[in-house]
Amino acid sequence: MSSKLTPLGILFADLSGYTALTDIHGGHTAFKTIEVFQQIASKSLTGEAMIKERIGDELLIISAKPLDLLVTILKISRMAEQTSKFLKIKAGMHYGKLLVKGGKLFGATINLAARIIAIAKTDQILCSDDFLNSLPKSEKSLFKKLSNYKFKNIREPIAIFELQSRSNNDDHDNTVDPVCKMILLPSNETISQEHFGKRYYFCSPKCKRLFLQNPLSFINTDTEG
């Protein structure tokens, strides 16, 4: 099998709060959530973008055209926000040359993309300067620079940018269960509880009960995978 260096855009998309959801609602709900994630991603693929593989609750999507990945992740994020009792998305994107061998991808490009998503917080879509510079000029204004990050085993700091614009993502109202991290749409039958002047919403009596046992463990904490 021949191998070659191929310029590719890399997108890692991950479910924020998947660990919490699995812990609270069990493996069956976790499995169904993964199925929905794959369906959303498949419907969102744009142009030459394709799902290369799934690693746990994380999808690896590739395209020779980085703009296809940007449009794809915007669609995924929007559909996730509009899906009842689903989870928010975080993502990391990079562009560079990869060794393609036996259908597998090797090299620093995919490693750096994995590092970028690892620093993404809930609902953040991050990219490297190489990815940003590969986009048309009109799309670059959608991003703002966060910082230069020094990643382990990477010699030079990498400039990281965050996607600011969410086209159509603010045309609906939703909230998030602070315990299991599910998105709760207005149509959901939700349970609520006021705590120090703020009202919190829950998908089930179980989540409300866990919240009341230790509210501080669920308030103002970033959602991990």
C-alpha cells in the first residue's frame, strides 16, 4: 500500500458532558446519545467532509477543503442546540500535511488537532492559525484570537482562535441541566429549582435531587467530555 503526504483539514468534534450524562443516566442513554451524534454529524457533512472514525464520544472528520469543515461544525452545533435532551458540542480544527497509509492518518497535524480540542470548553469551537489561514478571507472575521498556547512536546507556541459567530444559533431558547448537562428546550417538560436567586432546570427528579444534595459541585463548572 502506497503512502503520501496529503494536505488535510482535521476536525475533532466532541460531546460536552458525555461523562456526566453516562454517570447519571447509564449506558443505554449514553449509547443512544452517540447514535444521535453520528446522525447529526452525517446530516451536517458539507462538500468533501467525511467522518473518518469515532473514538468514544468524539468524531474525527476530515476534508481537503477546510471551509467544508467550518460549515460542517456550524451545522452540527446548530442541530445539537435544537435537539431535545442532547448535549452541547466542542471542537478543535487544524490544517496541515499528513501521512496517509493504509487508510490511516499519521503525523503532527492530527496530533495537534487532538491537543486543540483537549483545551476546548463547553460550546467552544477552536482552531489553529494554520486552519484559519486556509479559509477564505470573508470567513476569518468569524474568529478571534484567544492566546498562544504551549502544548506539551510541541516546540513553538501555537496561536489558537475561537469561532465567535453562531449563525442562527440564537433564534431559540434553551437551557442546560446542571447535573447531566442535557440541553432542555422550551417544549421539554422540565423541573426547576431556585437557588440563591437563580432558577435551575432539570430533566428529571433524579437530577434535581442530586443538585440539592450539593449545589456547589454543579454550579459554575466547565463541562468536560
